Amino acid sequence: MHRAFTHFRLGPTNLVNAVSLFAFFQFVWLRFLPDVCRFWNWVLLLGVRVLPLRAEVAVSHHHLTHLIRFDISYLRMEPVLPSPLVWSLTCAVTLMLFASTFFLSERFIPIKYLLRGLLLVPATALFYFVFLPAAFPHTPDSYMEGLVMAGLALISTVPLLYGLTYYIFDFGLLKKAFLTAITMTHLTLFLPLQILLQALFLQKTVMFMPVLYIIFGMPVDILIIVALYSWGMTWSFRSATSA
């Protein structure tokens, strides 16, 4: 019988494993959080040095308790309003992408309407920066710091998310630990690269900020978790293998 048709039964072993794995990964993450932040700082410094990026690395100090202190590194750059050329090129690309949706076949109807929905974000930004460019309230500094903090918070919740949705299934302790480890490691390595890539666009103009935040910000990180979780759910249950 396919697992989709089986009844879920939460046994005491899975419950104990879920609580134990959550506590273990949460402890390890908090223990090495200052080291992770130092690694992010090193990657950002390297990126500023080797990439065509007009930015500098800033640090903000945080602490959870008097025992857990860490420094969040983020990029600082000057806010740049869109020039007529940048606005025109962005508008042309947006219109071209919207027009291309009319040439998609009926098989791609979900993609067609998804793309049209996503194009509302740059279209709204284009409209806003025509009439109220100077009133844009956000700066690259606050955005970059918020992006790092949001990524850190998301990685911190991975053990809890998996504890509620994955550890409760009978996959075996090693598989559960492996999936959690690769998810947190992937996000840890991905976050500074995501910041550097977004900074390359954001230094052109703050008009790109809504697109970067709504489409290429936290949704991408969440999709990474969903993809890895989906992969983990394809693994065989412990009871179905000799392990």
C-alpha cells in the first residue's frame, strides 16, 4: 500500500526521537551560531573584494542570553533611485515577459498565470517609482540586515519544523538527522551568496527591492526547505527496510 493511503500512527519511539533530535540540533545550532556568523562575515568580505560591488560590510551586535552573543554581518550601500534608462529597461523587460505568457500553450496554464501574478510585483514598483520615488521608505542597509536576520531565524526553526512534520514518521534516526543536517547546512551556505547576488542588483537601484524581497527573498529559502523535505519524504520507512 502506498504511504499516502496508510494511516498515521505516532508511536512512542518516534515521539522520543522527535524531541531528542529537536533538542540536539537546537543546541548544536546555538553553540556554533557565533562561528556561523563569523563565516558569513568572511564570505561577505570576500564577495565585496572580488565582485563589482560598491558596498561595505557592517556588523550589528545581538545576544539571546548573556551566554549566547553573536554579530550579524550585512552589506551597506548607498540608496540609488532608478534612472530613466534603468526604469525604461525594466519596464520593457516586464512588458516582454507579460507578452510572452500569451504564447504559452494550454499545457502551461499554471505557469502562465503564476508568471503573470509574479509580474505584478515589478509592475507595481515601476508605477510607484514614477510618481513617488523620493518617498520610498526603505534603505538597502535595513533591507540587507533584515534579510540576514530573517534567514537566521528560518534556519533556527528548521529543527522545530522537521520535529512537527518529519521526525514523527518512522524513517529512522539517521535519516531524520541527515535530512536536518543537510537542510541547515544548505541554508547556511546559501544565505551569504543570496545576499551578495541581491546586492549586485540592489546597487543599481532600490526599485528592485520589492522584487528581490517578495520573489527572490524568503520564498526561495522556504522552497529549499520544501524541496529537501519532499526528497526526504520519498525515502523508505524504517519498517519497510532491513535497517
